Amino acid sequence: MAKGLEKYQERQKQLSLFGKDLTRRSRACCELCEKSGAKLAIYELAPVPNVPELDRCVFICSECAEQIENPKSIFPDYWRFLSQSIWSETPAVQVLAARILDFLSRKESWAADILDEAYLDEEISERVKEQPL
């Protein structure tokens, strides 16, 4: 058990090294909902590589993180801002937005419409399919 905790703490330490870069990239706002003044945390896109990579990380607020981590309790209307996030210049944000929209599109027609209208290059589309939400 201690070994697992040590691995977790080491990974968190490695991720924290991305803090300044992510703060700069996000302008200290949630990269999904653009909420400012909220506590932000690093969310790693699955599948998670052995060594953390900046281009697989997204800086998100606790409200977004809570729903992503518990998809069964997701509140669909909360995610309408993804119509803007899907156009982010940051590939990791596009991937996460598309994964959430893909999940929502199973029950929400507006999410399917946003996903249909979005232009995602082939690399982004492949990353979306790597691991659904």
C-alpha cells in the first residue's frame, strides 16, 4: 500500500512541474468552462502514459473535474459551453471537449450537433477514440 502511495505522490510531483506552463496557457482560467478565480487542478487525458506529458494535461476547475470523474452524475446542460471549448487551439482541450460531447451525444441532441459541426483533424479524432469518457 505504501508503494502505491509513493508512486501517486511521485506522479503528483511530476505533474506539479507543469503548473506554471498550464497557468500561462490557460491564463489562470478553467480550460473548459473558462471560469476564473476558481481553484484549478491538472486533469490527465487517458490513457495516462508512464511519464506525465504536458500535451495530455488540461487545467480544469473542481466543478468540471467532479462531473468528468463521475459521468453517471453528469448534468448535461452544464456542458453547453463546450460549443466554444471544442474550438480551442490546445489539442488536449479539444480532445477532452470532444470526449465529453461524445458521451453527452448519446442522450442530448445538442451535443451531437456540436460534435457534428466541429472540425477535428485526424490526430485529434484518434485521441478522442483512444479512450471514451
